[in-house]
Amino acid sequence: MKKYAVAIVGATGLVGQEFIKVLEQRRFPMSSVRLCASDRSAGKRIFVNHTEVEVQETSSRSFEHIDIALFSAGADISKHFALVAAKAGAVVVDNSSAWRMDAEVPLVVPEVNPDDVAWHKGIVANPNCSTIQMVVALNPLHQVNPIKRIVVDTYQSVSGIGSVAIEELSTQSKQVLEGKNTAPHVLPHQIAFNLLPEIDVFLDNGYTKEEWKMVKETQKIMHAEEIAISATCVRVPVYIGHSEAISVEFTHPIAPDEARRILADAPGVKVLDDPTVSLYPHPWAAAGSDDVFVGRIRADNSHPLGLAMWVVADNIRKGAALNAVQIAEVLVERGLV
């Protein structure tokens, strides 16, 4: 089996660390691995496949003799270094928002649109975490009964921001339980025991950038610009795992049992749906899992062509690192590296 030289940019972050874990667990065929990060992290040593690897500062030379580069270091880094890596001959799988809506860059969820990798020009974009789990759950239904409209409300964990937000939630929770005052530093308001309907910046249309990402990314991934989508994204005091309440309008009536049958056979989906024993997805149980979990599937009593459902996934794993590695696997399988 051919093996590939892999670079990880942002190797010391939450997603970077998950990249390493997923590559190891899935036995990705690596001949070597180069760990890259900011100058603050350079010199740290991290074990990869039982071998200690020193973290290097990301530079223009980081991508020499690299086949695949996995990026999760923010949009500004990706806008510059993804082009550098691609020019050096690597195929970049980028987890930031930098390239997602670029018409020349495929935006890929392997369970949904793997064929799009074929037209990459050196960069493949990894979608937003909340978008990934939604399209994995909805696309199998869309293939059988075309979707006309989606209304989604998300409940997104603090890990979507990074380790600093996890620390802030822990600190604030302790302070509140001890009767002390809290002061937000990472989020705009206290997150402990609270909900914040503000993820990313607000746009002129009243939506946040996160909400608008879900609209435009879903349409691009599913090749369905005609689907009407409205999203409300909320940050919740949960460490790992995003949850979504989704209402879907289809072209034709669809029974909940039919939807369950379709989703039970869908790749990357696990149906947990028995309210009589309180069986449904929740983020605590989804953390560390590869699947997108779907439950609470029921008829939408406000619309004759509608279904409502509850979708949960690990945002750091399937919502970021796993999806990126799956893209790399598709590239390898199809000889596109």
C-alpha cells in the first residue's frame, strides 16, 4: 500500500489533536507526519503512532515533500498557507471558513458529495461543524423525497470556539456555584448556566455569520440552491457536542417510520428513537463517536409535508477532524493525491 507524507497545521489545538487521534485510529497510510503550529507552540513534542514528533512553526517550507496537509489554524492562516502548500504540491483539506464558498474549491462531506473532490485544484474545504451533521442526516431523505425548506435551531457546545472557551465555562460554573461573580472574556456574556443566541458576527440581514454559513454551505454541498433555509444558532453550556432541532418540508408526504428506515441504512447515521424509554440522542453520549445521531423523528403538525427531528454529533470529531480525514481517504482511494 502506498503511504503519504502528512502535515497538520494547528497541531496543538483541539481539532489538531483530534486529527492525530483519528489518523491513528483509522490507520491512515502515513509515511511521515509533520506537526505545524504557531511560534508559541514550536518545540513542543507530541506522540503520533507511538513516535515523538516535534512541533514546528508553520512556514513556507513546512510543505516541502508533503502529500496531504490538514489545516485547522483559522481562516487567516489558511488563506495564506493553503496556497503555499498547494503550490508545493500538497493537497490541502482545510477546516476553516476561508475557502468554503470559493467557487473553485469543493466543499465536501464524504457521505453526501464525495464526487466533488474530483475537481479540486489543490484545496478541499471542510464544512462548518453544524452544517456537516445536518447534511449527513438530511441528504438520505432528500435523495428519496426532495427537500423544499429547512428550519434549524442549533445548540452548540463551547468547544466550537476552542480550549479557551472550555476553560471559561469551567471557571464560570465553579464561580456561580460558589456564589461568586463572573466576568466573560471569551464569549460576549456569561455562558455558565446560560444560552447565547450569538455565534460569530451579526450580518446586515439580522442573521449571524454562523447561521448564514449553514444556509449557503448546505445548498453548496447538497447541490440544491433551491432549498429555503433559516437557522438560529445558539451557544450552550456544553463542553462537546452540537445538537440541532430541525423541521423539514418535503416535496411529498413522508411518514416518520419511512424516514427512520431510510436513515437506519444511511452511511454515518445512527437512529436512536424510542421515546417510551427516553431513547434519543444527547451530546454527552455522542462525544467521542463518529456517527451523526438522529431521534425524535415525528410528523410536523404545522405542515402536511413536514417532519421534525433532533440531530446530535461530536463537533470536534465528525464536525471537524473526522470529516477532514474522511476527505483525505477519498482523495487517496480515488488517486487524487
